[in-house]
Amino acid sequence: MKGLSAQLETAAGLYEKACRSSAPLDRVLSNFFHEQRRRFGSKERRLISDCVFGMFRHKLLIEDWIRELEPDGPFFRAASALACEGMINAEGFRNFIEPSCAERLYRALTAREPASVFGADQTAEKFSLKYSFPLWLVRNWMNRFGESETGELLGSLNERAPFVLRANPLKAGRREVMEILLRQGHEVSATELSPLGIRAGKRFNVFESPEFKEGFFEIQDEGSQMIVLEAGPRPGEIFWDACAGGGGKTLLAAALMKNSGRVIASDIRTGKLEELRERAKRAGAFNIVSGSVRELEKKKMLSAGVDRLLIDAPCSGTGTLRRNPDQKWRLTEEIIVQFRENQLKILEDYSPHLKRGGVLIYATCSLQAEENEEVIGSFLERHPDFGREGGDKRFFPHRDGTDGFFVAKLLKRP
């Protein structure tokens, strides 16, 4: 019990630290555990991390019960997060919560029932507390998706994201990778949408796997894989991943192109491109050129134009909130507008590098129409030389089991 108490106390402190920090939660935790690497074992780090994520994931629900019960004691928020996450049983919960309210509270938290009482016309307010999402965002989604589907979406975003891998066709097929993982005792299954995806029943340390070190597979959400598959890179083409980040999509494009042609990767975060170079070496991808847009232009890498341009634009990330629950408390309607303006500017700046007859793929991990349909609509109004190639694609956690993504495919007319 002493051990768990200490872990909950650490988690509570980290929660307060993360609330004050402008850094993403995963970075706050990573920095802390690096500084305290001799203090905590892997199981302790996992429990503390899950507890902190749970406090952000279920923030409003827990605070509603704090207002109702006015609890005394240091462990209420952390223990409540474990209950919401299904990580503590009723008996264990009673050790950290006042006995007179422990039973009632445990039942309510595991059922996601707020303390507040709502009328029939207050569904948005109830959803906001039950699923712990900002009220403005709940209302936005209810207007777009309706009450029933919004409830399903909110529930799915409160679940932990599945652990999905992607076979690297340059080294091994999906069946071969799955057979290797099954022999190692991992529970795996093929994803339904991506022909390269592998869903693992439980997380495991892939970085210690010899096959991972040899580049047989990568960690990549199925929705992220589908963006590249929708883009359809072909051998011999010039493919530009303009907002490459760590390069998961870049690597898949290189593999689909069978190391033929050229994949150009750029990002304003140069540190991410260093990460990509290491990943490319491991994956056996030799047709990748990376750098800032300015560097690429100076080397005349973009002067001849590109055949396919993928813009996975910086966005609000509302489609990935199950991975980043702290992000939902940083978002505002004003920030969404700022993202929209930046997304349009990126399209304006990068689209001239696309050849006539080339394909532009615009994607975000946002569920907001302001960043998706409205951005594409505004761009097409300004650029009659572009037209849609097929319908827009959308991926949702509650429908597809993937992160939330939007994908639009445009053709630059010859």
C-alpha cells in the first residue's frame, strides 16, 4: 500500500506540474522520468503515467465530484482517475477515499455518471461532464454529428488508442511480421483498413525487438497509414511530404515507391528530420531527401515540380485526443481559427511547386470542419486551376477504430 500511495502522490504532483506547463503532457512525463530514471521501475512509470493521463482524460467528471463531496485528503483526484481507467478495484479504492462516500463514488466513476443533475434539454452539459470535454467542443460536434453519434465519438476518445504497427514492405510483408510476433508470444491481428497494419492486443517494448531494429516494422496508427495509401505514391514519381514531422508517412511513401523515384521530406522542426534520417536508414529507404523548404529550394530540389504533394497540416489535433487528453484543455475556438489561417497559408505557399496534372493531398488529424472542408473550399475558390479528385475521406475513432483524420485529394489541372 505504501508503494501505491507514493505513486499516487507522485502522479498528483505531476498533474499539477503539467497544468502549469505549456509543454505537451508526454514531454512533461518524459523529462521527469529521465531525471528520475533511477527512482522508478518500468511498472511504476507506467502506472504513474496512466494515472496522470487519466486525470486529464476525466478532468471535468472528477471535478464535478470534488464540488459535490468536498473531499479531504491528497489522493482523491489520482485515485478517482484510476477508478475511471479501470485500474483499481472497489476494495483498493476504499483505501484512499473517505469510507462514507467511497462506495457511491466508485460506482459513479466507473459508470461515468456526473454528480450534477441535468434535465432533458441539457444533453450537451451532461456530455461535457460525463466525458470530460469542453462544452463549446461538445456543442460543435452535436451540431454536426447529432446527439447519438457525438456520445459515441466522445466515448471513443476517452478510450486508450490501440497499439498499431505497420509492416515495412522494403523488408518484410505483413504476414511475415505477424508470424514473427506471434512466435514471440504477442497477440496480434491484421487491421481492417490498411493492408500493412498490425494491431497488437497489448503494448510491448518494440524498441528492444531485433526485428524492429532491423526495420521490419514501424509504429503507425492505421489512419495515418491510410492517408499515404489514399495519396497513392508510385515508383518513379517525385513525392513531397511537406509537413513530415518524424517521418512515418514519408517512410511509407518510400516503401510504396519501392525506393524508386524521390521522396522529399520537409518540416519546420529540424530535429524531427534528424529523427527521420535515422528511421530511414533502419527501414532501408534510400530515396528520401530531407531538409527545410529553404534548403530544398536552394538545392533546387523543388524547381522541377513534384508529382504528388502531401500536406499533413498542423492542426488542433481533435482527432487524436485519446492520445493527448491534455490538449483538449488547451484548445479554444480562437485557436481553431488561427490553425485555419495557417493551413490556408501552407496550401498557398506549397501548391505552386506541384506539377500540372499533379495531385495534392491535404490531411489533418482534426475533426473540425473549420480546418477541413472549409479550408479546402476556400482554397478551391481562390484556385480554379485545382479541382477535387474523388470525395473527401474521413476516419473516426468510433467508426473505424483509428485516430480521427480528414483527407482531401485535389488535382492540378493540366
